[in-house]
Amino acid sequence: MLSFLTNMFSGPDLTEYLDRKAQIIDVRTPGEFAQGHAKGSVNIPLQSLGANLRKLDKSRPVITCCRSGNRSGMAARQLNQAGFEAVNGGPWQQVVKALGSK
């Protein structure tokens, strides 16, 4: 129960997903992505995510990120509905912090 409440208020433990070789998908626009992004992330804008699902490996979890966590939340839901194990990583800077703690 404690982990559920922790996840509810602080989000998922991204390091757990990173340890499992998660794919990091940044769903911001290419212009936003060019201004900064998490190392190793791939830019697939939210509006083109559905058309690019074949580029993702279904055997690996997916961490989505964006500017605020809103678009990445929509992307994670879309990916989960398509059969991926996806989690909303929130703002891309949060993913950077998780990568730095590895």
C-alpha cells in the first residue's frame, strides 16, 4: 500500500524502469527536443506516436517524457492501450535526474 501511495504522489520509480533497459520516448516537438533532452531519449512527437509504434521494442518498457508531464501521460496511456508496458516519466528533466542517479 505504501508503494502505491508513493507512486500516486511522486510518480513511478524511474530507476527501476531504467534498470530494465527502458526506452525513453520524448513526445515534445522537434524544436523543444533540440533545446534539451534526456541522454538516450528518442523524439517521437505525441501527434505522430501512433504511426511510429513499430519503431518501439514491445519487449522493453517505455518511459515517456515531455515538458510538463501532460503529453507524456497521454503517450503512456496510448502505449499501454497498444500493448506496451509504459510509464509517464513526467518532465524530461525528471528523467535526466533518474539517469544521473544510476
